Amino acid sequence: MENNGSTVKPTAKYKDCIRKCQACGIGYSNSVAKPSLIFEDPRKNIPGFVDSSDFLKILEKSNNRRNISNKKCKAGFSTSEDAVTYTFVKSFSQADSIERMMKVLGLEMNSNHVDLFLWGCPISKGTDITLINRMNSLLSNEFAERANSLTEPDIILSVEGYGIVIIEVKLHSSNEVKATEKLSNYLDRSFYTNVAKAKSSQHYELVRNWSIGNALSEGCNFTLINLGKESLFTDRNASKLQLFKESLNCNKRRQFAQVSWEEILNRLEERDSQLKEYLKRKTKYR
């Protein structure tokens, strides 16, 4: 990027900001058009109606160890998917309303107990982490992932009496499309009706999450949710997303669902007014 004839460094973190207030730890990205607000402390990127005291701790315990430093930097951006994911989940969990969050997501299931994880980290003290230990063992031994860069599903719900729900969250970005031979590591034929279509879809994150969830559920129910704006499902990758959907071996116990932020906004109740206004701001077109 050019500025008065000199090269300006792209903004990967708060320290890269040319325009910033050192005293308050807030800056703007170096973009000329539509710059992002960047917080040195990611906790300041969380709205006041949510207790953000454990945000950094959760980020630091996320599954992909190699990416933690970058993840913490990006969480301070006003456009951060992780900040929105955390705010959405914590607004319900701090009010002991996980079942209501599930209904907002379109999940009609009742349970006496739900364990909730963000990026592989439990968000409540005393949470049984047996599921995460099993997942990490599968990732290393069955899917040949490196120990320092394990898959970290955005949200995992372990629902007593049902099974597992994995949610892949998008804000303004598209689903990751990636042509890589590593995709073959996840293409267990029992999880797919058409492995060739799954591979051709190049939907690397969704394929990984579908295979991991199926392997982890061990015969229990499993649902994978792709959460994003309505435009996510009709963007430039829509035809490849269709290939992914057509490849899945879905039945009563294995399900894939697309849920939009617009649907969530419509399902939120009057008591969720602060969260609703926050999501309206965060999901609007930039």
C-alpha cells in the first residue's frame, strides 16, 4: 500500500497501526478505504454486556497451538469472527441459557446437560474434557494432523441424550476452499456417499468437521452447522458447497444444516436486545 510515496506496512496486528492511541490501546488499520478498528487487548473488542474476563485464556488454550499468537492478534480486530463467536456463545452461557441458544440455532433438542467448547477449549470450569481428549487423539492418529496445529472447530456442543453438534462460524468471509491432497486424510467412505464430490468441493474446513464429528460421535447423533450470513450460501463458492452437500452420507443420526445470522436475529427474544443490536452491527455489509 502506498501513502505519500512511501510503502505502508499491511496491518496484521495492533503494533502495525500507524494511527493509534498508545494510552487507550486502540488503533485503525492502515487501509485507506474502510479501515478496521483494532484493540491491543482483544477483551476490549467484546461488548460490555458480556463478561470477557476469560476471552484471552480461551484463545490461549485453543487447539491450533501454532496459530495462537496470530489468533489473539486477529481477535482484536473489529471484524473478528472469533470475537463475534465468543460474544454470541457467552451471552447465553453466562445466563445459563445454553438450551435457549440451541433453539436460536434451530436445534430442537432437550437435555439435562450440555458441555460447550470454543476452539477446543471448555468455557466453563469443571467441564468434562474427555470428548476433547478423544478428538485430539483422533486428529493425531486417524487424520494424521500435526500435534501443534490440530483442527479447532469453532463451537462444539456435547449434548447429553443426543450426541455432538459442531458449528463452523463465518462472519464476512466465505467458507474456506482449498485444493489440497490433505483432504484425502478425512474422506472415510462411510461418512460420504460420493468421495469424489467431497474432494471436488474443496471445502476443506467443512469436510474436516464433518469427518471429525462423525468419527467422534461413535454411533450417537451428530449435526454439523455452517453458520453465516445468507449470502454465504449463494456466494462464488455456491456450486462447490452444493457438491459438498451432495457428497454427505446424511440420515436421521447424521445431519448437515445451514443457519444464517439473519435467521438468528429473527429468533432472538426481547431479553436478547443487546445481543441483537450487536449482531446487527457486526453482520451488516462492510
